[in-house]
Amino acid sequence: MALLQTVDLKRYFGETRAVDNVNLSIEEGEFVSLVGPNGAGKTSLINVISARLTPESGKIIIKGEDITRLSVTQRVRAGIARSFQLVNVFDDLTTFDNVALAIFSREGKTAHLGTLAHLDHAVANEADAVLKQFGLAAKRGDNARDLSQGERKLLDVALAYALKPKLLFLDEPTSGVSTRDKGQIMDTIASVVRGEGITAVIVEHDMDVVFKYSDRIVVMAQGAILAQGTPDEIRKNEQVAMVLLGSSGPDAFTRKD
Ligand SMILES: Nc1ncnc2c1ncn2[C@@H]1O[C@H](COP(=O)(O)OP(=O)(O)O)[C@@H](O)[C@H]1O
Ligand SMILES: [Mg+2]
């Protein structure tokens, strides 16, 4: 049984078909990349699945259970977590407190700006373990605003990860960082996700990165799934190359700009 299944999922904005009859199936343990030109509907699809947007019609099913009507919190309980295209960290809190707060929220507890975390050993230990996994241990006492862009992106992913999801959506976790940082961020994410057996769906524009890390690639255009397949299958798909790069030909994916 698929971990996630969307059935004829639809969300329009006026005339814009942001999510247009999407039937997406994700198997447990897969590392899936969601690609497509700007405006293809990738973020909207994640928003609908994670309950930030209401679908007009269609269903979202986790392990056979219809979760279409559940709230954000209930969907987190059902195992869905996501990071944001623009980071969603608390700038005025330390790196450690950001993670501790995420763990508290998962447990349904509240904390006064993280101060409680210092008193709760289980939470503190887990927060430190998460920081270590994401290579942020040395930054635990730094305010999030003082982190580099790459570290902030990793922290945002760490916050979603700290919710202990079965299914983790990462919306452009490497956007706005240098090519060198991009590789490091992806290596970190891949090692955590693979190491913990988390199913991940990642939005990424750099096709070198997509081909390197994905088990499967789903290509969206104009709100719909245009193609899906293994990196080899997608690499050979000229229609996909045209949509993604506006050019045809077999070497479209290796062209550098
Ligand atoms: N809140 C919104 N209101 C109106 N239109 C929106 C809104 N969010 C997204 N859209 C439109 O929906 C389409 C898909 O957007 P989006 O999901 O952000 O695409 P992507 O993440 O693939 O770049 C675009 O045409 C975008 O302009
Ligand atoms: Mg987007």
C-alpha cells in the first residue's frame, strides 16, 4: 500500500489551475524529487497535502486513511511534515531553542520561548541529537538570524524533521545558497533521510542534484503531472527537457549556464 496517495486533487486560484487533478502515489522509503518550471504548482501541491490550502476536490490518503479533512496539527500527527520555500525559523531564538520548540510542539506541549527545554532533559538531548545530525551542533547557542543562509535552510529542514514525520516534504531546501553549500545541504539531508528510513519529497531546480539523489522524479507543469520515472527515464524524456529548460535535445540536462 502506498504511503501517500492523492486522488484527483484539485486547487484553482480563479482561472489558474495550480493543482489540476493530481494523482500522486508515494511509496514508503522513497526519495522523490518534485520538479517543474516556476508556477507549475509544486508548492501549491505541498500546501494542499500539508493542509495549508484547502483542495476544491479530490482526496489525500495516508496508508489507506482519508486525511483530506484533517487540520495541520492532525496531519502532523498522521506523519506529514514540511519545510518552507522561504525559511520558517524563529530568528530571535537560538538554533537549539528552535529545534526544542519543534519537539515540544510535536509532543503537544508548550514552552515559553524555549526556556523549558533547558529543564527537560529528554527534549534537550533530542534537540542536541538533531542538531548534530544536521551539522549544526557548533551553532546551538547562536540566534537563528546569525546563521549563514545554508545553515538557516538546514535548520528549517531540521525543524520539519524534529516532528518525526513518516513523510517529509522539503520545498526548495537549497534555494538561495551557493553551489558548494548546495551539495553539502543535500548530502546532509540525504544521509539523515536515508539513515532514518524517512520518505521524502523534495522540490529542487538543479537537475544535477535531482538526478544524483532521487529514486524517482515527478515532473509537474501547469498544475498537472507531466511525467514521472527514474532518473534514467526522465533524463531521456525530451518533452520533460523542453518543459524544464525550454530546449530540446538529449544534452539539454547537461548544459550549464
Ligand atoms: N495564494 C495564491 N493566490 C493566487 N494564485 C496563486 C497563489 N499561490 C499560487 N498561485 C498561483 O498558482 C500557480 C502555482 O504556483 P506555485 O504552487 O507556487 O508553483 P511552484 O511552486 O511550482 O513555483 C502559479 O500560477 C501561482 O501564481
Ligand atoms: Mg514553489
